[in-house]
Amino acid sequence: MKRLFPFPFLAVMLMGLWLLLNQSLAPLDLLIGAVLGAVLSRVMLLLDPNPPNIKRPKAIVRLFFIVAYDVIRSNFAMARIILRLDRRKPSSGFVNIPLQMRNRYGLAALATIITSAPGTFWAAYDTRSGVLTIHVLDLVDEAHWLKTIKWRYEGLLMEIFE
């Protein structure tokens, strides 16, 4: 069974997604969903999906609450900008942040965290130098972003994944 469905949960989720997108339980849609689930589940083997090695699961809970707080705060900041409650014009810009973390799962989590906060996005990452470039819609202080990414996120992600 593991040879046909190396990632059974993924296969079931892909089949379910197919059925949701088609809004049908017709036999042909069930068959197509099952084939897509089986084939795409096998394609994952080509991507070399080594499972992440989580070292400190308790740090995940701390990171969750830190990110939730930051996302909520960022939502309010963006609302002030959109509703023009702040009279000043936002000045956007790019910030380069040197990272120590090289773990691909940690970097993927960091990309998700940065992009989930309104007003910021992951613009580039240089694998050789480890420099992350982010874009900030309302860039007031580059040092603030450097501190936030390095100490609030990267430190915890390195505890979790490395």
C-alpha cells in the first residue's frame, strides 16, 4: 500500500480538493480525484521530501503566539494607513537581513511568517550569502525589522529546526 500511496494523507487531501473544486461526487470525478491523488503523491518522491527534524516542540507554541500578536498588530497598522488615520505618507522600502539559519523548513516557515503579516513580503533570498531581502510597506526603522526577524523569528525557528 505504501508503494502505491507513499503519502496517503496527501493523496486523500488532493482527491478531496479535486472533488471540492468540481463540486461533484460523480463516479468520473471520484476516479479522476483518486488518480490525481495517487500520481501526485508519487511525484512527491521526486522532490526528496525528508521530514523536518523538530528539536524543541515547545518553541512552536511560543512562536505561534509571537506571530499571532505581530500579525494582529500589523493588521491594525495597515488599517490606519488605508483609512489614512496616520497623516504621514508611508515610505516603503527593502531591508536586507543576514540570516544564520540554512534549514529549508525553517526558511519556509520564515517566508510564511513574513508574508502573512500585512505590509511585508519575502522579496529574495541569496543561498550563498544567507541574506534575506524583505519589502516593507511602511518602513520607518530598518533596525526594527532586523531585530524582529533575527531575534523574534529566526532564533525560535533555529531552536525548532536545527
